[in-house]
Amino acid sequence: MRKYFANCKTAEELKQEYKKLARELHPDCNKEDTTAEFQRMQAEFETAWEKLKDIHVNSDGETYTKETSETAAQYMDIINKLMTIPGIVIELCGSWLWVTGETYAAKSVLKELHFKWSKKKSAWYFHFEPYRKKGKKERSMEDIRNMYGSERFQTHTMEPEMITA
């Protein structure tokens, strides 16, 4: 049996790997029937999430522990719904999800998923925990990508694009 999340050591790595596997195995994105394998991967994600949900990595690459109330099911639900929206770009930066591209038609779905609009960045964003800004410096998307690394893909092409610092 394949171990999908064996190499993940933090919640951020786990989320990134889930997003990648969801793109590969989601039944709506495949010509073959991958439903059973997708369900096995989701069950393994839930188990791995319980072990790693409180282990995070900061922008300096240091691992730390912080309790989170986010559940595996909540994250899977968000990613699975985003996978069905054509023409958007989904980007994972640290523990934040950013959505750009053709989002106007998906505005109501994004709001339903509790995404918020960032006018300065022209992107929708989602973070489970409440955000408290530290410092007065404004960070551009490029600054955020350089700090945390990034992986993004477009839903209609399903081709990943790695962006690292």
C-alpha cells in the first residue's frame, strides 16, 4: 500500500502534499476512475493531520509547535471545492491559500469558503487562524513568496509551477 504522506514533517508540508495529490487523484481531474485511491489518500491525510497539525515551520525554516483548531476535513473540503472551479490559480504560501486568475465568476463560492479579498494584492486569501499583523511593513506577494516559498497551479491545466525563494 502506498504511503502518501510518509515524508511530511510539518503541517505546511502535509497541506502542500495533499494539494499535489488531490490534483493527481481527484476523480473530476482524471479520465480513469480514481475514486477509491482518492478516498484512501484522504483517509491517510486525516491520520497524518492528527499527528502533524500542531507542527509548523516559520519563514526562517525553523520548526515550532503551535496548537491549531483546523481539521483535516475542513482543509480537504476547501481544496476539493477549489479544484472544481475552472480558470483559477491556487497558491499555497506557508499556511495561507491564495486564489487569483478568473475569480469573478467564482466570487460567491470563494466567499462561501470564507476567503477574503485583498485589494492591494488583487487576490483572494484564506487562513484558518485569526491573523495578527506583526510590524508596520506592507509585504507584496513577491515578499511573501520569498519568505515562505510557494507552489501554485491553474485549475484548468493542472500543471504545477514551483516557486521557491
